[in-house]
Amino acid sequence: MSENLVVIPTYNEKENVEAIIRKVFSLSREFHVLIIDDGSPDGTAEIVKSLQEEFSRRLHIVERQGKQGLGTAYLRGFDFALSHGYDYIFEMDADFSHNPEDLVRLHDACLAGADVVVGSRYITGVNVVNWPMGRVLLSYYASKYVRIVTGMKIKDTTAGFVCYRRNVLEKINLKNIKMIGYAFQIEMKFKAVLHGFKIVEVPIIFTDRRHGTSKMSGGIFSEAVFGVLKMKLKSVFSKRKFLT
């Protein structure tokens, strides 16, 4: 039984899913993979299930009906991880924007004493490849906005390449997480900070997807902008309630 589980949400990722699974399993360190598929009409789930005979012990899949949001996919993955005894739980995209080889570096940082490790695009400047400048600026200043509102010292507050120790997920009341889009990443980090966990950023190079289409939308950014303000106000006026 591996101590490491990589949770990968998917929706229409048939071009990437087999390659990302095989890459993770090729690493020198053992990782298991859990795919959370939201009813992909392109057959993503069928590809994963066809690989389970080859990787029966290491590859898992949860199929859900329809697009239910990135945050709820990760929460389902966290529940699976805790109930199956994994000690280190990773979030990662399916499209190779996160380099699977960096999983080892995130794991090493946790082994060295971090509670949460963030694969950071901005800790050593702006390490983003193949994004148009407008999107780079939007992402960079969105993260800066979050830092100003929340007071977090994390450079890449919206990062989706993260490793959590098991005890962090056990401490955070996952049933009380409100964000369901990309702002989910902000809420998880903010609550980890308020609980006093040690968060470390590891520099990564983020590369935009080559296959498939982006899941970003205006609603995602709206949730981040207004949801962060609401979240901060709740934590100020009722921190105990916010964390329980």
C-alpha cells in the first residue's frame, strides 16, 4: 500500500488521461492515482477503466454524473484518501500543466516537515509557459489580491498543484468548505493557515495544456473575487465558527 495518492479531476480529457497516469506510475517513487471523472462524454472514464486491469492496485476511479465543480471533485478525493489510509494526498491537473515529476519534490518537502506544500508559479518570479500575457497578468494579480484580502504570505494562493499531509485534511472541516470552483484552492490554503499548519512553496514551471480545452470561465473568477471577501469577513467576525 502506497502512502501517496494523487487526485486528478477529469472532464473530457481523453487526449491526456492515459499519458498522465502512465507518467505518474513511471516515477521512481510509488504513487497511487484516483481519477474523479464528471461524466465525460468523450470516454475519459472508459480509458481509465481499461487501464485498471494493468494497474489494478494503483489506479482508482470515481465516476460522477455531470459537472459538479472542481472543489467537490477534490473533496470527494480527499474523502477517499482518508478512508483508504493514505498519508500524503496530492492535487494535480490531468493536462500536464503540472509536471508529474514535481510530485517527488512536493513529497520531499512534506517529508522535511511541511504540512502543506504548494507547487508555486510565482515564488521565484513568474514561471508560466504558453499562456497569453493577459491571462498571466490576471492570474498573478488575482493571487496578489487574495494575499492582500486574506493576509496570507503564500505567493501562489490559487495554485492547484498541492500536497497535503493527512492530518491537515482531518483537521479542516471538509464538509464546511463553501467554494466549488478554482476559489476552492484559496479556501483550503486559508483554512490551513488559520489552523496554524506549516505551508511551504516549491517553485514549479506551469505549462499550458497542449490538448483539450481550458475549463476557466468568468464565473470562476467572480467566485474568487467576491468569495474571498466573504470568506475573510466570516473569519474575522466568527473565526471559531468559520473553522468548525
